Amino acid sequence: MKINFLAAIATATLVTISFGTISTIHKTSQSLVSQTEVQANPCAAKNPCAAKKANPCAAKNPCAAKKDNPCAAKNPCAAKKDNPCAAKNPCAAKKANPCAAKNPCAAKKDNPCAAKNPCAAKTNPCAAKATKATVHPAIYTENGVALDGQDVVSYFTQNKLMTGNKKFTYKWKGAKWQFSSAANRDLFAKNPEKYAPAYGGYCAKAASDGNLATTVPSAWEVRNGKLYLNYSADAQKEWLQDTPKKIVQANKNFPKILNNETLFR
């Protein structure tokens, strides 16, 4: 596949490619630019529960000290001469004594910091690196659906195309991935990187040339455990010629080419 990129930049008109004529060059307008926002990482700092000033339960029981416990001192009603209240000690009953119960910070259910650092686990939603904004999305989709709705796992397990079902959908990297079965969906969910196509599903041959182009699900190859898609059957034929060198070059170009002005369709 040979894309006349110079003509695309100079005139934004028709471009002839060796594997077919691309009738339209899509120049993404600023209003339609797809960008991935850099998300703030609430877990980047230290555990917010580690410091006493942030942990309402880090200090000792606030009811332990006499100055905080209105009932810690002797009964002010004990002496008759000082007894302003003829009734029983108002501090005697638990319902009147705010400190009669156990330390409210002792139980995990009451202590927001009793558990381990919620940011320490692998489930930390901020564990991944923030994604920088690019002109084109990381995953090639049409109407938000990857691979035109084909089951990406079937390339590996069935060695063939299988149409996905909307019932078995999984969202990953801003794209909807559809699968032919719940089992395939679950396989993908456990390890998306294993099954997702190289170069975000954009044309592998174009990527090796430093260009960004769309793909069709029928032009594919699984090589060394990785799925490669191409623009067309002709592009696939060229991709299969000296493929290892093309992979090396495509790896160098991606993801930089996501910032190319033109996406060839």
C-alpha cells in the first residue's frame, strides 16, 4: 500500500493508493477532534487517611479525656448543697452520656480510616498512566463500536470472523467491544491487551508507512499472538511481504500517528 501523503496535505483531495483508490480524505475539523482527557489522580498523593489531621479517628478516643467527657468528672449532683437537680444523675444513663458507649472510632464501620489505604490496591482506578490528548482516538471505531462489531476473541479461539452480539458488550478504552458469547466477553475483560488489535485497530500497513488509515475486519492476521488488521485485501497482501520489518517500523510510528492530521478512509 502506498499512500501519497504529500498530496493529502497539499490539496486534501483524492489520493491514489496501490491497494485501491480512497475516494474521500477525512480531514478532522477542530470541532470534531477526538481527545482523551487527562484524568486527575485522586490517589496520586499519600493515603489521605494516614495523617491525624485527615483521619478523624487517628487520635485517642475524644471521650477519654475529662475535658471532652462531660460525665468523666464526679457527679455534680452528688452533694446536696450543690445539687441543682433533685433527680437522678443525668450522667448515669447511657442515653444521657455521650461517652458512655465505646469509642465510636473503634469500629471499621464508623471509622473511615480503619481499613487499609483504598488507593493501595490494584483496583486503584488511577493506577494507569494518564492518557495525553490525541487528534484521533486510541481505538479505531465506527459509531463507537470496535471492529465493526466483530468478536475480536474469535480471531484467536476460532481462527475466523464471528459477528458479536450487543448483549455481550464490554467497554474498554472508550470503545464498545461486542462478542459472540459471554465466555468470549469474559476472556477479553480479563486481559484486553491480549486480544485487542495492534495499533488500536488502525491499518498495520499504513502504520508502517507512518500513515493512519481505517481497516476492515476481513483483512487480518494473527502473528506471534498479536492481531493485525489492514485497510483491504490488497493492503493485507502487501503487509504479508516482509512483515517483520513492517512491524518494527509500525511500532516506531504508533502511537505518534494518532496525531496525524488525516485519517485515510
